[in-house]
Amino acid sequence: MVWLFASGHAVDIVLAVIAVELIWLVAGRGWRMTDALLRLGPGVLMLVALRFALTGHDWRWIMTALLSSFPVHLADLMRRR
């Protein structure tokens, strides 16, 4: 199991599940793509930051992914108002 996390593939599996959820929300539940992306986007960006951290990327990549999740989260909140 160590290799699964050290390689970042554990995060890849979670991202694949989220991709299936995105397809299900848009095709199965009738959500607009924008709404689904804004709802799932912050979590995806935080998972990307986690993958960067697990695979030893530079801290700037981790910070960029984490900081990018916040405006997407705010856009989702504003859209839902």
C-alpha cells in the first residue's frame, strides 16, 4: 500500500471517482456542467495539491493548487446565491 500513496496513485483513484461523479451529475441528474464543475472543483484542486505533496513536487505547486481552490469555492458560493 505504501507505493500507492508514494506514487500518488491513491489520489488518481479518487480523482477518477470524482470524474465518474461529474459525468453522473451532468448526464444522469441533469446538472449544468458549470454548476457541477464549480461544486467539485475546490475538492479536485485540493486533491491535486495532495498529489503534488505526496510525489515530492516543489512547495510552489502545492501552494498554487491550494490557493486556486479558494476562488473556485467562492465562485460556487456566489453562483448558488
